Amino acid sequence: MIEPVDVTFSGTKERSGRLYLSPIEHTLGDGEAAIAYAIDTTEQRALEMQIAQSQKMQAVGQLAGGIAHDFNNMLTAIIGFSDFLLLNHRPTDPAFQDIMNIKQNANRAAGLVRQLLAFSRQQTLRPQVLQLGDVLSELSILLGRLLGENVELSLDQASDLWPVKADLHQFEQVVINLAVTRETPCPAAASLPSAPPM
């Protein structure tokens, strides 16, 4: 028995196949002979890759769901202790704003956990009507700490921005990714145009 051989066909499009060789008895001489035939396996290979990718994504979803549940328990404790500390501090205390930042960042992390849970359950996220100016103003506090002293953050926004419908945590994550992935330390400015005239 001769094992089949996987081959790639030449041409403009990438196509694959499998070559089979079957030896036969050659009655007209002392030489050896075989019957060769090939099968186009392009579609079969594409289907196998899709199945493998689907299984991989299912495993990633299950892993993300398990991690998200454990991480959510820790965030719940952080948010709870932050609320407890806020009850014992007045807004004029120096530590009050730091505790508020801890709670806000923990809430944003909880939003990321919800995204992981939504991904693991293949559920759609929750879009809502957002006022971009308010969202960016709240986010600028976190961005100022993330960017550090080498990057200057300048927020320039119009007062008559139209509301948009989007998932809050996805929008925040996009802005954070854009800000923290800058390769060179240079001023980062977020500018939003005013609403077009009606």
C-alpha cells in the first residue's frame, strides 16, 4: 500500500489535492506500474479550517467566561470597599477623589468583564444613547493617569454635539486603546466637530 500524497496545484488560484497511487501487476515486462489519480480537496480543506477555527473560538469563549466570573467577584469586592470608604470620607478630604477614581476604574473594568461574558455567551452588547462630551470628560481623568507625564492630553469638544447610540464600555475601550498605543510621546488631542446645521 502506498500512502496518499497531499499536493498543491499550480495556477492563479491556490488549490490543493490528494494524489493516490495504486500499484498494479505489469504483465508485459519486468518493470513496475501504478495507477495514479488525484482528488481536488480545496473545499474540504477550507471546511476543515472553518471547523477548527470554530472549535478554537468556542474554547476561547469558555475560557473567557470562566476568567470573567472570577474577575467579576474581585471587582465586586473592590467596588464594595470603595463605597464603604466613601461613606467615611467627606468630599473635602484629600483621599476622597482618589477613592472615587478607584471606584470609577473598577466600574470600567466590570464593563470589560461584561464584554467577556457577552462574548462567551455570544450575546450582543447593550447600545445606549451617549453624550460624547460627558463620556470623554469622565474618561479624561483616567486617561491623564494612564498617559503619564510625557504625554499631554488636550480635550477640545463642541457644546452642541449630537448624541450617538453605542455600547458605553466598547466606546471607552476604543478611546483608551487609541490613547495608550501611541508609539512616540507627543501631545494627544481629542477634537470633536460641532453638529452640522439642520
